[in-house]
Amino acid sequence: MSDPSSVGNSIEESTEQGSTYAAFIAEELQAERDRWQRIDARGSSILTSSGAVVTLLAALSAIVLRDNKTNLPESSGILLVVAVAAFGIAALFALFSTYPRRYLAATTDDLTKMRRDRWEDDEVNARNYVAYMKIQAIVSLRRSNNVRAAWLVAGLGAQVTALAALIWAIGSVVTDAVY
């Protein structure tokens, strides 16, 4: 008769079932949480930089135009208004990208159920149950992150538009002064 320990499916081997998948699912969940934080950081950067540029433009406009002796080319004035408006829109979109959105996570009822009703599950079933809950969180976080990322991209686009208008306005002022 063969030794029972040499036959596959020992207790040690069976508790490893699904551990590779569980590790991958945990990594995916962490990746979505990290993505959430990166979107927040980038949105905050757009918000801060757009607000700072608008503040500087307002201060510069007040200084340059206070005596009403400076005449900006008409195209520059229009471009500056476009730039300020686009920076404002960029800031608004960035604010939307950082707005906290709902996502699924284990509720206290879920956690209580684990402890009360499932505590004696074998390791494989417990791993499967936890993996299911993590997958629900991943799906929810991805959906939320995709919306937030879309607002972030729109904010970046508005900021690029604002910078282009500002550069064009400055170029127009310089060109008018030189020629």
C-alpha cells in the first residue's frame, strides 16, 4: 500500500488552492486604490496651478491696466479672457476629478457575517469568499476611477487650451510692441 502522504491533495496542498488568484486579485485592488490616489494628486495639481495662474493674471492685469494708459491689442484681450476662462474650467474639472465618489467595500454587516457565520469555513472557501468581495470592490473602484479620470483628462485639456491662449496673447502683445 502506498504512503498516504505521497498522494496528492494533502491538506497542505489543498489550502493553497486559489492562492495565486487571490494574490492577483489583491494586487488589482491595491492598483485601483493607488490609481484613486494618483487621480486625486493630479486633480489637486491642476486645481492649484490653474488657480495660481488666474491669480497672477488678475494681479498683472490690475497693475498694467490701473492707469488706463496701456492699450492691449484687441486680439490679446480676447485671448486673455479665453485663457482665464479656460483656466477656470480646468480648475472646475479638476475639482470634479477629486470629488469623492461612492464605491463598494465590505460593510460592517459583511465583516460581522464573516466572523459570525463563516468563521469555520475551510481556507479555500474563505479565500474564495474574500476574493469575491474584493472583486466587487475592484469593479466599483474602476468604474469610479474611470469617471474621475475622464474629468481629469478634460481638466488637462482645458489647461492646455488656457496655456495656448495665454502664449498666443503674450506673443500678440510682444509682436505688437516690436512692430
